[in-house]
Amino acid sequence: MSTKVTKIAVMTSGGDSPGMNAAVRAVVRACIYNNIECMGILRGYQGLIDNDLIPLDSRSVRNTISRGGTFLQSARSKEFRTVEGRAKAYKNFKENNLDALVVIGGDGSFTGGMIFNKEHKVPVIGIPGTIDNDIYGTQFTLGYDTALNTVVEVIDKIRDTASSHNRLFFVEVMGRDAGFIALNAGIGAGAEEILIPEENLGIERLIDSLNVSKKSGKTSSIVVVAEGDKTGKSVFELADYVEKNMPEYDVRVSVLGHMQRGGSPSCFDRVLAGRLGVRAVELLLEGKSNLMVGINNNKITSTNLEKAVKLHHDIDKELLKVADILSI
Ligand code: ATP
């Protein structure tokens, strides 16, 4: 990149996650610290197409660190997927005298950023914001830790009622393609079984395992199921199947849904947001582009955006083993 960066824009895009506001705040304050201007783009890429931008100064992000969601709002923009849409976005980018863009979002948002960079040479840095933790190049995405704590808190409550009634609860958590929430929250909440998209443990194994639990004296059980679990059955179909095969259990289903995305970010997510936001601005000032900031072994790192989008983390086999051992 040849031009000096004096004014940047920040946006939140795709699904919202706790910690996005804290990351916007960090980007804004890092800009002010480095004597550059910052604008906020409302509603992700669609806001850039519609020229919906606001100037952000240090005070405009006060009282945002603890808020869930995103005050810049987020959107999924179909128009940005077209050449014409991106040309409109670029026109507004230039008219606002912007030099670079920070995109807080998931892999779709990063793909959009890479294409925008390729077509219009706009320097782009990505900050991973998604509760699913399914982005390569960072051990933690913004919002994941908060979502885990939310899920564990809710499952603890479900267990109270499950154990009062000898009930078997199927709890569906988010994770269409990745089982990180299910596996970690499942272990954290002491689930008897955890079903995830990455591993097909088989429905018969589930029945066997529940039978073993029953024989060992357990009077209630919690099965955590990721949305996209590999059995290919919905949580309701799974519950029906088990109810037919284990009539002694009173089976219930609880789908946690969007509550997992909301809420005030955990301290971990707030600190992570601060570190990632500051580094994103520093990278732009160093003339870098097409990178995603992340955290690995407690160090802030950067990964090529293309790698971040194309590659995937494997599920940790050790965690699978631990889940198995602890559920006896
Ligand atoms: P989440 O993890 O919550 O799904 P995400 O960032 O992956 O977040 P997407 O809806 O996939 O969410 O992408 C967000 C936005 O990024 C899209 O609405 C679109 O505007 C832009 N985008 C995604 N893919 C492309 C693409 N191939 N070309 C141009 N823009 C894209």
C-alpha cells in the first residue's frame, strides 16, 4: 500500500456477537491515539453502499464496552455480492476520503473484504467476531467465550429441573458446521452426551451410553446437540427416537437459539476485543492489508485473510476423550 493512512472506517458484518462493540471502541480509540480519523459504517457492507456512515470519536464509544450486539448494527448485504454494489460502495469509500477498512465479522464478511480489496485496492483488516469459534488463524473469536458462559448458565438451570423429574433433556446449541460451543459448553455443564457436526458417534451409541448412565444410578441426563450434528437428525427427531427406545425416561427438548448470541461480553471477550482492535489499526498504519488479527497462545497474531477463510480448525480430540471420561 502506498498512500499514508489518515482516515479509516470500521464496520460490523454478518451475525452479531458479544464483544463487537468493545472491538469498535478499541479501533476508534486506537485511531485517536495514533492521530487518525475514524468513521463507523452502519449495517455492514450495505451501509457503505447506502453511504450510511457516522464519524466516531473517543466519546462516541463511551459506555459501549459492556453492551452486547453492535451499536453500528449489522446486516447481510446481497447487493455487495455484485460488482455494481461494490462499485457503489467504493464510490462512497472515496467520497468519504477513507484510506482503509476494518471489518469485524465472520468468514463471509472477510470474503467480501478480500474481493473489495482485489477490485478496488482498498486495504482491509479483519477482526474475527462470531460466537461459533470456527475461524482459522485464531484460537478464540469474539463472542465465543461469552456464548459458552451463557450456554453453561442455562444448562445448569435445565439440570435443576431435569434432576427434579428424572428427565432426559436434549439441549440444542448453535453450531451448524462447528461443534466448539457444544463440546466445550457440554463439558463445562457436565453433559452426559455431546453430539457435534465433526464426529458421528451414532444414535445407537447414544442409546447404549444413556443405558449405561441409567444403570450407574443417574436419574437425569443432559445431551447437548450442536445444530448441525452428524447424525443428520434434528434434535426433535433424536428425542423421539430415544423416547421410543427408552420409555422409562421423560424426554424434553430445549432449543437455546438466539439467546446464545446476546448479552454483555465476558471479561475475556472485552480484553480480546481491545487487543484485536488496537492491533488492527497498527497493521493498517504499518501499511499491511488482507490480514485477520487473532490470538494464539495468548499472543496477538495475524493471518492471511484467504487462509482464515479457506482453512478450518479441527476439533480437539483430547476434549472428546475428556467428555467421554467425565460422563461415566
Ligand atoms: P456469520 O459467521 O455470522 O455467518 P459472516 O461474516 O460469515 O458471519 P455472511 O452473511 O456470510 O456472514 O457475510 C456477511 C456479508 O459479507 C454478506 O452479507 C455480504 O454482504 C458479504 N459477503 C459474503 N460473501 C461474499 C462474497 N462472496 N462476495 C461479496 N460479498 C460477500
